Amino acid sequence: MTSSLTREQVAGLPKVLLHDHLDGGVRSATVLELAAQIGHELPGDGTVDGLAEWFRASADSGSLERYLETFVHTVAVMQTRDHLYRVARECVLDLAADGVVYAESRYAPEQHLQRGLTLDEVVEAVNAGFRDGEAQAAAEGRPIVVRALLTAMRHAAQSTEIAELAVRYRGQGVAGFDIAGAEAGFPPSRHLAAFEMMKRANAHVTIHAGEAFGLPSIWEALQLCGADRLGHGVRIGDDIGLGDGTVTDDPARANQVAADDPSALRLGSLAAYVRDTRVPLELCPHSNVQTGAAPSIAAHPITALARLRYRVTLNTDNRLMSDTTMTKEMWALVEEAGWDLDDLRWVTVNAMKSAFLPFDQRLALIEDVIKPAYSCSSSGSSAPRSESP
């Protein structure tokens, strides 16, 4: 399908972002300035543009492990209250300028203790930055709601403590709990105590799974750990084959089959479970291409999964490392995968439905902000795609 959308129209649409790392979206100018203040040596040529290009090129490796190595430099400049506050406030302003109306920003408090802060002080500094960023964005005519997700590192041993922190600050801007880091060798089931505690507290959990590692990671996240959402989950495509019983490892072919006749694809038991139970997938196309989880934007499984009516959401992951924004993610799908306005509306409503926000607040953003804006942008040439339950 050829879309009549322009990039300017896409830029003006309201957006919802569920998977964005605070330490992966720091402004390169801020990294440069704060690193100079603390004496941290940076790679690159000493310029803002040179540093931004270093992050992008270094992350564009085809390996999740190498991708994660770039965070050494952003985390280094996020070790004081003032620096955390600044990064958090700037994050909100950057997202609001991109048209994001609701975002969940995740970070690992345990990674910000090198200069003497406590876990609580880290959370309070970030929360203060988010609140002041929201107030400034609203004053500038770009209202946005931002909530934090507290992440535990899957290779470390502080997950229960971080889960307790997430519960303690629930109602104070923290929406849920996550684990992240290299998947291979560090299954989510290592952190069962943390997930059990979140379950007992009726608190929300998302888990990085199905990015670098395949179906076993997804199965554990859902069936052993009780994840409400899957961080990435792109490898669920490994459990989708052709209806004749053959398995295809060609995402481009799967996308074409899904577009022509979705019933020609066969879902394995895990893929069927994820669709049937409406588990939200936090898909991040540019990042997935960089880490080798997808071959290209055009062949990214997000398109086949959308055609198969999975609960697909669209996200940035790490805006600095992937040199991306929500506008760029949306526009890439329009240009390279044939998405149209109805697709973008559908994926945005999906994300808002899946947010770790009280139901009435989710509904208000859908009915009062998202739907009216997309209706105004519609040419009226076709009926909007029906929404998934």
C-alpha cells in the first residue's frame, strides 16, 4: 500500500511510548558537558555531533552485548542528584517535543550509586526531574504524562531490593518493575523472588525477553515470572511458520504472507498463547535491527505481528544509541513497510491500553487526546482499523 502520509503529519501525531531507557536517551550535548565536569573521558572527536555518531556507530554492531557497552558513558554522567534530575527533565522535554503524550521511562537505580547516592535518592532525583519536565512541557503547550519503570540488572543480585523500591514508590510516579541486560546465560527465572513479591503487591511487571535470546526467554518471562508485558518479544516470530507445517526464518516472507493471507501462517503453542492472552509486545524496530534481532525495518516482524493482530506497540528503546525518535520509528514503518495512518493509530491505542496507568487515565488519553487527533489527520477515505480487545 502506498501511503499519502507526510513526515510532517507523522511528526504531529500523538504518540505513546512504553519502552524507552533513560540512560539510552541522554542528549549527546549533555553527555559531553557533564563528562567534562566530572573528568570522564569520552570517545569521539570532542564535538556533540561526533559523539552522537560514535554512539550510533558503536551500537550498530549486530550484537546486544556490544550495544550495551555504550552505556558506560551515559551511566557515568548520571551519578549525582543534579545530573539525574537534569537528564530526567530533558528526557521529558525531548519526548514532548516529539509528540509523545504518555511515556514510561525505565532505568536501573543500582547503576547510579557510584558517587554516594542511595537507591531512594536516585528515584527521588529522577522523579523530581520528570515532574518538572512535565510542568515545563505543559506550560509550552505540549502536555505529557511520564511514569518511571525501575529496572534490575539480570546479571546482578539486587532484583528483590529494586522490586521493593518499585512498590515503595508506587503512587509517586513509579509504574512498575523490569529486568534488563544481556539475556544469554541470565534467564529471568533467576529473579523469581522479585517477581513473586511484585505479584503479591499487585504491581506491574515487564521483562526484557525475546530480543537476543529466543523462545525459552519469552516462555520463562510469561509462565514462570508472570510478566504483564514483553520488553521486545520480537523473537516470538520464531514460533510462527507456514500453514503447510514448514518453518520460515525469513521475516520478509512472513510479512508478505501475513499481508496476503494471515490464515496461511501457523502459530506454535507459545505464539498462540501470546496472541490469545493479548500480551503486549514492546517492539523497537531500529534497535532490533542494530542488535541483529531483525534484518531490516522492511522485514521486521512487527508488520507480520500487526497483521496477525498481536498486541503490538511501537517504541524507541534507546534514542541516543539508535539515533531515533518516535516520529522516526513511525515514519520508517510508513516508508519501508507500507504502514498507513490507521496502522499508526492502532498501534498507538494498543500502547495506551497496555500502559501501567490506572484504567480511567488510560481511557481519558485514548478518547480525549489520541482518537480526536488521528480523526483530524484522517482523509476519510477508509474506515479506521478495528481495535483489538
